[in-house]
Amino acid sequence: MMADITAIILTKNESENIGACLNSIKGFASRIVVIDSGSKDNTVELARSLGAEVYYNEFEYYAKQFNWGIDNSNISTKWILRLDADERFTPELCKEAKLLMEKHAEDDVNGITMEAWLYFLGKRLNYGVSKKRKLMIFKRGIGRIEDRKRDAHTILSKGSSASLNERFLHHDFKDINSFISKYNWYATREMQDYIAYKQGNSGDIKTDKKIQSTRKKKFGLYYKAPMFIRAWLWFIYNYIFRLGFLDGKEGFIFHYFECYWYRYLVDAKIYEYEKMGTEMETLKALGD
């Protein structure tokens, strides 16, 4: 018997991933909703052939798109699953999640958190910054995605969350070109969130306790360190002290891009905005 849960998956040109993603929750999710933002490949056809309902909405940023899916797909299940196209559930995870959802169906545990096994260049990474923790399952009407341009977590309006022992699989890689393009796009959104924080948005959230702690460290510690230098320190911390080097060449490439290059790029965009922000906005307005 399937779980009383609707999976929401955002897509754009995800033909390489969507099949494995949907098949991984076949027999688990009683309903699957795909919110597509204009795929040019056969993502939509594949999704429909595997039983998903497909909606279209123009994409602005992840949180807004996902919340649009919650509000516009007529969800009637007790639970909602937040799943990305490059993520997979295992049979063991499906079983454990279903049991925990049934256990907490009528109490104030309104969210379920889990961690990932991250795969990069075909290899599972075990060390460094490879762990990804997400509140992925939440009760309808209680959970939403926080309104941020980047690093948007699931927030609960009330109650608490529980954690699973089994991990989901995260294949966060197509090729180096797409990886760099995606993270360049992420860096702009991260810069926007940082500017919002500087302007008074504290970033405090009601979610999983460990996720709350990580967010506080990000703005209370990392962003207090000197600009540009902090990217190098973050790389050293994860690659050396958290043993990222034990994952070989794949571990080095991943940590270089994730911890140094990406964070340095964010700082460069913050610096550019703080120095040229007014002029950039004026030029953009003239261009429009």
C-alpha cells in the first residue's frame, strides 16, 4: 500500500534524471506532481509516461516555484514530499519513511528530515562537505519553502520534526559545463540573500534543529570572516580537516568547486554589488 503522500518535483530539461527519480518513489508516493518550467527535451513526456501529473509555471526561483506547486496542484494527501529531479529514494528509505509517517500521522511531528549520499563524477562522496541535510517530508498546510533566492529550507508553521536513518541519493552532476553554469546562477541568488541579510533579514527559520544551527553558523561565523579569505578557509576546513581528500580526485574537484570556487564567486558578486550596485541597477533599467 502506498504512503499518503504527494511528491512535488521541479523540472527543466531533466530527461537524464527524471526517469530514475520517479521510478525510485514508484510504489511509495500515492501521487506525483511535476512542475515544469519549459523543458525543451522530453522531460514532460517521460514524466507523464511514468504516471506523473505535469503542470507548467514560469520559473523565477526555487522557493517560489515549489510553493506555487503546493498552492496550485490540489493536494489532498496528508503529507508532501519535496524531491529534486537529481535525487533518488531507496527501497529501504521508502519503507522507513512510510512507517515514520504512519507513526506521526496524528501528532505534532509535522516534518521528516533526512541526509544524502552525494554522488559526483559517478563516485559516492563520504567526507568533507558531502553531507546534505533536508527536511523533505512535511504535512500539508503546515510546511512550505522559506522565501529565499538560494539555500531555501522547508519551514514548519508549528510542531517539530523527526529524522530518518536511511539516506536518499543525490546525483548533483551532469557535466562540468552544466555544473559551472548552475553554480554561477546560484552565486547570484546567494549574493541577493546576503544583501537581504545585511538589510535586516535575519534568516531565522523554524525547521530541523541541525539545519537551524548550520544557518546560524553561516551568517554568524562564515560571513563574519574576511571576504575572499573565507572561501579559502572553508575549502581547507572541509578538504583537510573534514577529510575530503580521502575521496580522491573526485573529492578534490568537488571541494574545489563547492567550497572555494563557488564561495569565492559569491564574494566577488557581493563585492561587485556593494561597489557598483547602484550603477548596475541604473544600467539595467536603461537596458530594459
